[in-house]
Amino acid sequence: MTAAAADGSSVLRAAQKFWQLPDDDLHALVKLTRQVDRVELKFLVPSSAHRRAIEMFGISGTRARRQRVYYLDTPDRLLHRRGVVVRVRSTSGRPDDSVVKLRPVVPAKVAPRLRRSKQFVVEVDAMPGAYVCSAALRTRLGPDDVRRAMTRRGSLHDLFSKQQARLLAAHLPEAGHIDELTVLGPIEASRHRLRPEGFDRLLQAERWTFPDGSRLLELSTRATPQAATRTAARLSAVLRRHGLDLTGPQQTKTRTTLDFFSAAPGAHRAGRTGPRPTR
């Protein structure tokens, strides 16, 4: 074995401490990362460790970017079952945004016209014990567009570009329309940018508060496909050094949100108020 191969094998073993996948899945993940635009490494902090993580990473002492997050779906969650995630966000002091995400996807099967779009990204979301490939089409909005839509002074379809609307229409029920989707939220969110010692890139902490006061805390970082394995190894070391156990159950923020609203269907279905705008 050459020195380069030995070094690569050592890095992969270190990264496996974060990914915690069976060997076949690990090699499939490494192969998949070569086909995407970027890799996002995520860790959902167990509720019992929130306080420790906040203190150890000094999260409360950093400037927070405040957001209000909403998800859209049919009442029976058809979009989620079809692998479609629809989300809009308002961000204090920054433009609002919307995203239509397909998950899971096979990169080679993504339509070339979508792949060429500057607003379209194919990425791997990886967390301990699981990973998924997704494709997201994003649009930047005006700073008050989401609030207007949620107070019925604007339409939901105004939050999406023509390209997003076409992508979404392919997955809606027959004769369905964006304005007829159920809005789930708001979730109050704060984003914190961290630079922990021994980690050579930005670590982001997201704190989400649901309508009943329950919370989640996610730590994440992004990497190029070429740097994904080395970044996973370093992230594992940082998380463990801060006393976080990586062996617990993990799931995405989207799944956590949909589970919350499915369990509490009467909880703040977005509070869209006022008369429904005409199309």
C-alpha cells in the first residue's frame, strides 16, 4: 500500500466514527459524494445534551440570525410521501427564501436543465448512521414576502419561481394548486456561526423552537465532495471532544417537523389570517 493510500484509509476510518455505517453503505456514500455538488454533515444533538452543547460551544455568546420557518404539504402529507419538501423562510435583516427539495434522488437521473440552473444544487445530507441525496431548487424573495403570504396579503404561489412551480406541479395531486397546500409552522429558528478550536471550517448551530415550546439543536457543516471524508473525521473529533455522543438516533429537521405536526395536528397550522387572496 502506498503512503497516499494508507493516509486515505486512515482518514476514512476516522470519518467512519462520524458516519457509523456498515462497510457497504460507507463505500456507497463515498462513491455518491463524487456525483454531487456538495456534502452537508449534520448532527442532531440529543435533548438531554442541549445545555451542555450550548455551553461547550459558547452558542449563547454568538450573534444569532433569526428566522421563521414554514413547511407546506397537502393535508395527508402526500408531498412528503412522494419525496418532496417545500419550505419557506423569513430571515431578519435578509431576503426571504423558498425551496423545493426532492429527496431522495439519483444524481445521474436529475434532468440536465435543472442541473444547469444556478439555483439548483444536488447534495448529500449525512449524519451518524444515515445519509440521503437530495436536490434543491431555491429562490430568493423580498424581505417581506413570506409575512405577506402568511397574513393572506399575498398568495403562496407568489413565493415560488416559475421553475419551482413547474417542479412542484409534477408532484401535486391532480388539479392541485400551491395555494391549497397546508402550511405547517411557524418554527422560530436562530442560526449561529461557530469556529471551534481544532476545526478548520465554519460550524453552524441551528436552534428551532416549535409552537409547543419544544426544541431541537442541530450542528452542521458543509464540504466539497473532495473534502467530505476529511471533514467528517474532523467533525467527529470536535463533537466527541465536546462530550457529545454520536451513537444516538438521528433524523432530519424536516422529518422532526412533520412528526411534530402529525402528532399535534391542532398546533398552529401557520396562523394564516385574513381572507384568502384570489389567484
